Amino acid sequence: MGLLLKSVSQIASKSQMMKVRHYGAGAVKDAGGAFAKKGDSEENAYFYNLQKEQLDKLKGLREKSDEKVKYEILKPSQIPMAHMLMYESGYPREPMVEHLGLCNGLHSIPDSDDLMEDLIMTYNMSLMAKDRSTNTPLGLVINGEFTRKDVENNQDDLQRKLQDLTDSSFGPILALRHEVDHMGAVVFDKFNTDTIFNTKFLMVKPEMSKQGLATGLLSRAIQQASALGYKGIKTVVSHNGFKKAAMDNGMEMVAEVKFDVFSLQGEVKCFQTWRGHSSCAFMARKSLSR
């Protein structure tokens, strides 16, 4: 079964001892960020003013991509197309997948396939971007929910998830994302809710990577979250381009785990800094005011 599942309990235990960067109770409050000097009574006004600035910026970015792109709800019948997009352009550019060499043809990452299909079928909140002229798919954002229950019983839950994997080689990604989610759970208290909108997968074709499409897809996810009544939205990203898209949409880094310090059993470093991608980050923001 490989190194990962030979000592699942040790992995879960080491996960708790990992060197991490954690921004504490509320997005960036302990990091001296924008909230650090603002009390709760001022926060709504702060977000209102910030949103006005962000909306002007986002308008330009969205118009840049919207000239060529249209968006639609991803249907269950389009799941095969979504898989093709992920394996052609999504997974090959995902730093952790690339480093572990997991993308080896269609359906070579079965645990990720199952997760994506479950989100599409369960929530019906995912989006596909298409070329306006040719109707060619250009990008995806796969959405669901993130709840307090997802981070309860952290060690036991991680151990169960690792044991349930179809392919143990996906375990390092699962363990790292699980830890980042657990650290980012401070947003539930910050946003005064038990459930927030969750953008789980985000991909754009390489030729659209600098055309504002990732920013546009995330912008629409934020609009969805607000329209559906969610108080906040989060995503966990490792690609620097997608971190920038998140920040362009007003999301702030709540927590991160550095690749060069993440290890299993305290000995085997599964990831390292490469191609400028240095960490897996939990990004979040409040929903837009209605």
C-alpha cells in the first residue's frame, strides 16, 4: 500500500506537529493585516468600502474575459467533459499533482475524480466557462460547501480518509489540504456561521491564464455565494496564479502550509518549493453585501 498507509496514525499525528503559518481567529488578524486595527463594529463598514474598490477593479478584469467568454451551470451530463478539462489543463498545472507525478492520463487520479463528481451532483453550483464564438470549454470552477463538521475530530477523520483512498499516492495531497482546512476553520467564528461556500476546484486552459478568466470564475462563485445566502466563501489553492485571482477578488490568506516543511512521519518530505509555488493556502472572504 506504500509509505502513506503503512503508518496512517503516525501521519495524522505528525500533521498536528507541522510547521505552519496560521493567521489566527479571523482572516489575517494575527498577521497584522487589514483587520488587525479594526474592531468588529467597524468591520462591516470596512468591507463595504473595500467592496466598492474591488468591484471597480473586478469590472475591468471581468470585461477583459467576458468579451470572449460565457458562463453556465455545469450539468451532470457534462461531467465527462469536466474530467477531460481537468486532465488536459487542470491537473498538469496543479503544483502538488505535478510534483507527485499523479496525472498519467484520464482517470489516473480516481479519488479526485470521485470528489469532483460528488460536488457537481450534490450541490449543482459548479460553473463552466465557454468561448462565445466556438462554444469550446475554457475553464471550470467546482463548488460545494465547507462546514464545521468537516473539521471535527481532526485526527480520526484524517485517518479514516487516508484509509478509504482508492490510491494511496493521493494521500499527501489529502493530508495537506485537510490540515489547511482545519487551520482555516477559524472563519466560522469570524463569519458567524457553520457553513460557507467552498470553491474546491478551479482551472483554466493555459491560453486563458492571463486573460482574467480565473478571476472571472471566482468572481461568479462569490456572486453565487452571496445570492444563495452564504455568509462567506473559501478556497484552498497552491498555484500562485490562482492565489492572485483569489486576492483580486478580495479573498485574504487565513492560513497556509509551506511545501518545504510539510513532511510525513517527520522524515519524508513529499513536497518542496519548485517553480515558484511555495505553499498551500486557505483563502477566504465575506460574501458581498446585499
